[in-house]
Amino acid sequence: MTRAAGALLAALLAAALLSSPAFLSAETTVCGPTTPCTEGSRTTFDFIPTGAPVVTGATSALTANAMKCTNFVKHGPALALTKYVVSFGVSAGSCSICLYHNADAGALIAPKIAGVATAIDCSVTNTLSGLDAFHLLDATQYRLCWTSDNATTTWTASGSVTSLLVNTLATTQGTAANGSAVGVCPATTGALGTAATLAIPSVLVAQ
């Protein structure tokens, strides 16, 4: 064996040992279907419907209490989430970002507080915290929706590439049959109308 080959073999063995469970530090968490992803003491967070976007533009305004939706597939788990953060193009009225299981009769996952759907005053804050903890599992389809009781409300949208990818992969998207009440998410979306493309809000979810 040459000196170079021996050095390479030693490096590979060292890497394998250091990555084994016996060598993982106390702060390291291995991500899995039921394990939150953390790095040291950093709180788990993620962007939906895709990873961190290039943000450009805004969603189109909605009729008051109408709700638009798109389905997406979560890449990697994000568990025990209790907070939303969004950015607005125009902040007005009572509004919600609503997450559902991906079916017309799919139950509302979030946002809820003490089991009751809740909204925020968009003219005052862009953050909704203290939510009932919810989980987004790897390789699972969800339905992301947005609604407001004010027809001027718009959300900062995911960039063109992000929106293009979601629009290309989405099998269900459009205006929901069920609208909100004073900006609060309905229990289900009902059937979705057909929309070829949508400007999609970028949402930060966090523990």
C-alpha cells in the first residue's frame, strides 16, 4: 500500500469512527421521522412550502375571507412547532396561514391555541406564537392556505424559482370552497378551484 493510499484509508476510518453514535457529542441530535432537527442548542425552524426562499413580490389580494391553497411535500421533519412568522406586502385586517392534511376534508393542523383555530391582527404583528405544538413529517403532503378578512392583505411571496417548483409539483391548488370567518381558518378547505399558478407566501415555522 502506498503512503497516499494509507493516509486516505486512515482518514476514512477516522471519519467513520467520529460519526458513530459513540462519538456523537451530547449536543448532537440525529434527525429522524420522530426526532426534531437541532444543531447544538439552536431551535428547530424551517421555511414552508420549501426551504429558505429567494423572496420577491407578493401574493395577489383576495376577496375578504376567501382562502387560497396549494399542496406541497415536506422535505425533512420539523417537529414540536409552536410559531409562525410571515412577511406582508400589505398588512391589514385579521388573517391566517392555515396548514391542513392534504385532502378536501383534511383536518386543520395549525394554527390552534387550546384546540381552537386562531388568527392574528395583521396590521399589528407578523408573528403568531404559543400555538398548540404541531409536526410536519418528512415526505408527507400538506396543504398550505392563506386568508384574510381584509381584501387588501397580501403576503410576501416565495421567489420565482421556489414558486415555479411548487406550482409544477402541486396537484391541488386554487381557491378553497370553504372560506375563513373573520380571518380564522375553517375546519377544512373543501374542494379547491383550479389555478395554474399561484404566488405563494413564504412562512417561517419554528419551535
